[in-house]
Amino acid sequence: MRSFCYERLLQWSECDPAGIIFFPHYARWMVEGVNLMLLALGIDPNSKTEDGHEKGLPSTGFTIAFHAPAMLHEYLVHEVVVAKIGTKSIGIKHRFLREGVCVAEAEETRIWTVDDGSGMRGVPISEHVRTLLESNEPLHHRVVRSIEV
């Protein structure tokens, strides 16, 4: 299945007073990673449908395990792997690596949705999207954020 990775520089605004990355940022990075992967494939899960309805890819929940702290000004590689594709859902695994060592890993489930005016509801994943996500060809994207001075 599809894999995607990118690198990020950890910023002061993401740290606690000891310089350790505050744990909720991992959830934000998970959203960012999935979005970057889909955009790299030419898919915007938050665009409108052809008839003007809102689309989305909400998470139904996730688990995360921390193995080591990530610190200010370190680089982390975020790996995003599509683990399972259901009719309306996508299972995704995340790993956060510092110099090849996993500092945290997570799993989540997201639902392909549309809001037709009566609220968000799950809809089948199109064959086009399914084909792109089932590919074994990895994607890489470099995201480097400048150090604040």
C-alpha cells in the first residue's frame, strides 16, 4: 500500500518549557501528514464535490505510543503508511523517526465523507482514489521549517 514520508524541523512553539515536544502536536502532525500525502497524489479530501457539497476525511480515533522524547530543533521524519482500505474507511499507520530511531508510532482510522446538507456521512472511496492509495510506489516530500531567530 501507499507510503509517504517527509521531514520536519521541530520548533520552539511545539515544545514544553524543558524543550520536549508537547504530545498533542503528534496528532496535528498526523493530520498534516495524511493531508500532504493526499495532496501529493492530487487528491484534496476537503474540496467540494462536483455538485458543491463539502467533503472531508475525519478521524474516528487513534492510538499513539511514545518511545523517546523529541526535542527542540531536531529533525523528525514522519512516515505515513496506508495500512487498510475499506469501503468507506482508511486505516493509516504513522511513525516518527529521529535518525532512523522510532520516537513515536500511531494508528488511526479515517472515514471518506460528504455533507449533502443533512450532515456528514460516509461514502464509498472512489476506484481512482483506491488505486492511488493501493500503489506500492512510495512518495517523498521535504518540509523544512526555518529556525525562529
